Amino acid sequence: AVNLSKCQIDLAFLVIIATVGAVVQNELLDGALVVTLFNLAKVIEHIAMSRVSKALRAVMQLDTIHMVSLAQDGRMVAATELKEGDVISLRPGEECPADGVVTRGSASCSEAAITGEARPVEKRKEHKISSGCVILNGYVEVTLTKDHANSTLSQIEAKVEEAQMQRTGKQLMLERFARIWTPLVLLTVLLVCTVVPWASGQGFHKWIHRGLVILLTACPCAIVIGAPLATTCAIAAAATRGLLIKKPDTVELLPSIRAAGLDKTGTLTKGEFAVLRVEEFKTSVAQAGEMDPLKMAAAVEMKSAHPISAAIVSRAVGCIGDAFEAAELPEVKKFRNLPGIGIQGNVSFESSVATVLVGNKRVLDAVHADPTAHARFSTFQAQHPNDTTVAVVVNGILKLGLALNDIIRNDAAAMVSDLKRLGCQPVMLTGDAEDAGKSVAVATGLDPELCHFSMHPEDKLMWVHEQESAGRPALMLGDGINDSTALATATVGAAMGETSAALAANSADVVLMTDKLQRLTQCIRLCRYAICIERLNIFLPCLVKVIEVGFALSGHLQLWMAIVADLGTLMLVLVLGLSVLSRRFWTEKDSQEYSAIESETGSSETESSSQTLQNELSV
């Protein structure tokens, strides 16, 4: 109750003094009311803080995994004994204890603990799987790439705990103020109980009572609890939605952002080459029983190591890994590279063999295509000026035109629009050439004139310095090593946790463990609200304290009245602080998904770790 090293006293110590004083003055009813109301306040505080802890546990579930099964012999081992290279088996309801790669089987999984996304994802052979991933349906064997202690979920847990232990500048200021406030209050009470009655000639009994009331109202309990509560709840709410805020100061800095530098590859885009458009060219020559030309092109591309090969194969069969296991693609013979042109191979299907060429427009010259084919492919190229275009020729006839490029994230444009509405000017900072960058800028709603192209790491750093010097706090969002210095220097650095380099993630203040960019703008709104609540939780208790002291000095405030006022103030700041955990800062669709998880979990009878995790996320 008493911390002499910090010159602090808490409400329990003050209640003891006030109760003893009331009994000495034969005011037993007041003393009983003081104790009753104090205990009621502690119960309410415990309930409120339990909800905060419950929300935080949504990203701290790894400790619930005690034993896992090894795939080789089915032996059960402790999760803490797992090491890199071990192969474990996971069944429905089980949670992956460490990061790894699926080496056998397939399953529908929930990555809600890491990404905050309720929608299940499919995990198949060669797919990466993170710790905290819950198997909903299916069976997989996972080869671990990290041990238990270095897993993604363990790192998140450590970061969240570290953030909870830290204090913002404002909170540290309040602690320093408390060191002055406490002795000042004790001195004031001493003067009220001794000097005032002696100087005024009035009775000591009356002024001792008033002094006890002042002493009881002096404890800044609501302030001490309410000020950090909003920040704590903001970190917890963000963590359950896939955003890891490393420091509580970031909650105060995010609302001040006025400029945002956005990396292109891997941030606004997925950083994956993919077939965006397949154009089929009709011919007058109909060939009965002919195989899908896209699958024939994919069969030839399977023999190539070119970067676009994987994209074409994935478009044809859904996943390049499936092409090795399934017999969906036909056999290819006489494969050869055509330097500067493309690739060629003889594809066998049924009882026929077709010569397939895949490459740039020069493949039309190689097969002596007619002018109509040249004109068609030239028109296709003109329609996709910023994409890589590929021609597929079967037996000398132009069959397909493919347009490939990096995939723009689905909500990139929505995030840019949200940033503008929040009063933040977004610009693209990319190392790509202007032609490649402008198309992404236009597609996402960015002003190409404000974007910067062909930038080196030092150029991005310079942009951050320019914004900060102009009094415009900057947010930097990136994923690569070339973004690391800008991430570390910006007012707030945010890294794409799923795809970012380790250096970028370590340099950032916020790590997005989800691929939904709108989570970042939702987090900014959340932090703005949290800061308003933090200020309100400081102002309201201070105002109540001033009013209480005034009434106490005038003799119009009894001991039980002071407790009621403090209890009401405490309840108010707790309600305001917990409102930061509200779902209204996130989309309606997401709220429905989390409600569905809560419903499914509540109806199940099995007390597994996956159920506990989903229950926590529904808070």
C-alpha cells in the first residue's frame, strides 16, 4: 500500500487511515460505507483488467501447447524440446507449436493468432506454416524450420509483453507528478488538521474530519489506472487483428502522421509475378480433341527456370507444387531454349503431338505467322503496356496472349483512400522504373506526380528527413532491406510482417502480421480514439478531485461521499478505457467472421488450445 522509495501511497492505505479516523471519531456508519465501497471498486477494477488480459492472451497461446506428436514414430514430445528439422504431425484441433514447411498432406487452417484473419486458409505441400496456426480440417506433416523459442508466436508474445512493460512519455510524466503530489497532499492534510483549527479557534474534531476526507480524495487512483489503460487496450486490440505494436509510444505517434511513404513491390503489390490476363485468339482452323493451350504452355514451362514459368504453371493448375504430384500436365519431349525468343517443346496428348512455342513476339517470326496473328498480338500488347506479354503458339498458330505482372493487393486502393481521409498524404517510394511504378500508382489512387521512382535506400531516407524537417510526421510502410533505414528513421515505421526481411521487421515500430493493408488505417483511427480517451481519463479525475477538495474544505463532503465520487470516477475511466477494445474500429465483415468463430467455439465440448484461442479473439 505504501511505496516510500517513490513517495507514493495507494487508495488502500488511505482507506485504512480514513476508516480508523472515522472509528476514532465514533462515525461507525461512515467507516463501514468506506470499506464496502472500496471493496466494490476493487471488484469492478479486477473485472475490467481481466478483460484486458483476456484480449492480450489472444496472441499469447503458445504456452497452452504442451505435447505434440512426431511424424516418424508417433511419439509425444514436449513443445519446448522441439528443434529445427523435426517432423511433426498435426490433426484437427491441434495447433502448430513452431514455424515450418508442410511436407505431406493438406489441411484447412486458421491463422487468426498471427494474422487476425478469421477466414480459413489452405495449407498443402511446400506451403509455409507459422506457429499458432490451428488445424481445422485435414492432416499435415510439418518439417520445423525454427525451434519452439524462436517461433513467430513466441516472438510476438515477447514483443507484446515488452510493450506492456514500457511507459509512454505522458505516463512517465504522471509518475513524476505523483512523487510531488503525495507529499504535497500529506502536508496539506496536516495543516488542515492542526494549523487551521488552531488559527481559527474552531474545534479540532471538525477539521480532522475534513482532513480525512481530503486525504481520501487525494489518491490519484483513477488517473493512474485510466491513463495507461487506453494505450494498453489499443496494443491488445491491434494484436488480435494482426498488428504488432512494439512500443506504447507508437500509439501516441500514429495519430500525428501527416505523410506516408509506401513501398511498391511487396507492399502495395504482393511481390509475386502472376498471369493477370489470358487472351484467347480464335482461329478459322478448328482442331478436334485439341488440349487446352494454357496447359500445353504450362507443360513446356515446367522444363524452364525462367521467373515467369512458375506464374504460367500456377495459372494452369492452381499451384506449381501440384504439377509435380498430379498428372494434369502432358509429357514434353525435345525441349529447348530459344535465346532472345522463348522456349519450345513437343507436347504429347492422347495420340497426337503438338509443337508449342512460348515467348515474346519474336516467336511469331520464328513460325512465320501470318500478318493477322502479328496484328492481333500487337493489339494485345498495346492493351497491356505496363505488363510482360507472352505469346503461346501451337503448331504454328497463335492461340493465346498472356499478360503478366506483379499483383496489386486487393485493398491497396482502399488503404490509400483511407489515408487521404485521415489527413495523411500518401506517396509511392519505389526502386522500380517510372513506367512500372506509374501504373501501380494510378491503380491504387496515388498521384503519379507526387510519387518517386528509381529510388535507392538513401533516397527514401532523405524523403523521410525532408518530411520531418517540414513539420510533417512521416509513416514509412515497406518490406525490404532497402526500406530499413527509412523505417527506423520515420516517426512510425511499419513493416509487412508476412513478406518483409528480418532487418525491415526489426527496424519497424509496427509489424503487420496480416496481408490486409487497411488494418493499418484502422489502427490509426483506433490510436486516435485511444489518445482522446487517455486525455479524458486524465482530465475527468483531476476535475472531480478539485471539486471534491473544494466541498471537503467547506464541510459539505462526508467520507462515504468521497468514496462514491472516486468509485464513480473509476468506473467511468474503466468504461472509457475498455471502449478501445470495441469492434467498431474494424470492418463489419470482420466482426461477423469473429462472431462466427465465437459461436462455433462456444458450441464445442472439447477444451483444446485452438478453441481457447478462438474464444479470446471473439472478445
